[in-house]
Amino acid sequence: MREYSIAAIPADGIGPEVIDAGITVLEVLAEQRGDLKLEFSHFDWGSDYYKRNGVMMPADGLERLRKFDAIYFGAVGAVDVPDHVTLWGLRLQICQGFDQYANVRPTKILPGIASPLRDVRAGDLDWVIVRENSEGEYSGAGGRVHRGLPEEVGMDVSVFTRVGVERIIRYAFRLAQSRPRKLLTVVTKSNAQRHGMVMWDEIAEKISHEFPDVTWDKMLVDAMTVRMVLKPQSLDTIVATNLHADVLSDLAGALTGSLGVAPTANIDPERRFPSMFEPIHGSAFDITGKGIANPIATFWTAVQMLSHLGEHEAADQLMRAIERAGEAGILTPDLGGKATTRQVTEAVSDAIRG
Ligand code: GGG
């Protein structure tokens, strides 16, 4: 029996609903297999915690998380707490505190789910977006001076370091190399942003020589949005900055049916710290409590978590169960269906049981 301890941080909005669903299917999976024990510890951090304590997580939060094998995360964002407070106070603190510099976002059209793109169906669109997750536009550098005055200045400084860019581009080349098509697209905006983004291009060129079997190209982020829509089959692995990849992966989510199916893994490739697994979507407070949140992204990120833990068979089993629920047409309203979170959870659990 292999045992893993997992920190569950459901946080805000629909986060608790989808994490609850995720833990249910993981427990069904562990029970059905019999070779796996998953021990969940729950943390009530997030916006409600902030309203009670003035912080999104306690000062020793990272220290408390460090001992876990993985973190299973819901979403941040609340109606009555500013977004930059919720994001920086919890999700980014964990990503940056644990140097989870590779944010990996598999994107494909699952069976039974329709893409809004004409003539594009399951198999035609199969990408992995790699988001730089530690610096760039999310460096946190900058400031505001002369607050409230006409001459007020607000600055967000994008910081790109050679170490940071080299490691993410190398990670992306390695990932592209491990996939059948061995294709990588490096996205920047190096025509307009002539310092850090030009350094990205130069570093990509240098690192490409370590991977002679990977075919790669460069795209400007604006042109990339067009290519994703018009020529989705021409793409495979994609690497971009923190902000660019954030925007591109929302588009990718929509192209694969809904953001509700899009998973993400915040990985520390060197395994010094626990990695964190979550749906891409936020707290979606417009549907919170209605029981209709799509749990598929949270299930799919559990597949990523199992793979990261080395449980590849269990990961494949869960992925097949997710696909079978889609094939059976058990879909939540964001995908045009009528199923509830609970019905999708039951369908995936039944598929696991076979
Ligand atoms: N589960 C992902 C999540 O909660 N995202 C909230 C959010 O505001 N993210 C912004 C970002 O990642 O840039």
C-alpha cells in the first residue's frame, strides 16, 4: 500500500464544491484499487478566513504545508475582498513560496464535449500550455506614488531573470520532447517589449540546441490567439510568460468547451516542495451554492496530481473514468448539459468502479 498525505485548500466560491467532489472520486479510486491510501488534511484558508483574521492564510501557512506530498486547491476570489488581496494572499503565496515555477495546463477536447470551433473535435486539439509561474508580470515589483493625486503613478514591473527564463524554457522543451509530435511554440511579445521578451527569444534559441529532435517556432502572443482559433492542429506544446499564458489558457479552455474542464498543475520540478493542483477556473461566485459547478477540471488536475506522485496507472484509470462520463453525456450546464456536480461525480465514480 502506498500512502500519500494531501493538503486540501478548497478556499472560495465553488472551490469547496469542486474539491469535495474531487476528494470523493479520489477516495472511490483508492478504495477500488486497494493499493493506494490518500490521507486528506483540510485547511479553511481563503476569503472567509481573511474576513475573520485579516490574512488569507496564517503566517506559518507555508511551513504547515511543507510536509505534504501535494496540495489540492480550489479557487480564490470573493465579492467583498479585492481580487489582488485574495490572489496574492493565498494562491500566489503558495506558488511563489514553494517555487512552483512550472504551471502545466493540458488542453484537449474530451469525448462527448463539443468545441465551439467548426470541424474541430476530440483528437484535433491536444495541447499543453506551460505557464512561467514565478516571475515576469507577476513579479510583484512596482508600486504606487502620489496616491489620489492627478499625478499619481502606478507601476507593475515585469521582471525576467536568465535563471527563471532558462528553467521554464528547458522544462517546456523537455515536455515537448516527451510528447509524440515533439513540437514547441515559444510565445512572447518581443516586437514591442524589447528587453525581457527579447531575452526570452535569445534563450529559446540557445536552449533549442539541447533538443535537436524538437521542432520549435516563435509566435507573438496576439498572432498566437488567431492561430489557436484557426489552426489548432498546428500546435502541441506551448510556453509563455505568466500573464500571456494565463490569457491564452482561458481562450484554450473556451475552445475545448468550457473553462470548467481546464486543469492546471503548479509544479516544483526539483521536488524540493509540494506541488499544487487546481482547476484553472476561479471562484465563480455567480453559481456558488447552486450545485452546478463543473467538477471535471478538479478531477483532471487530480489526474495530474497522481501522475506527479508516480501513480501513473491510477492517473490513467481516473482519466478514462472522466472520459466515460463525458461520452455518456453527463455534463453540467456550462457544457450545455443539465447534470449537477453531484451527478457528474457519481458518473465518474461509477466509471471508476467499472
Ligand atoms: N483555481 C485558480 C484560481 O483560483 N484562480 C484565481 C485567479 O484569480 N487567478 C489569476 C491568475 O492565476 O492569474
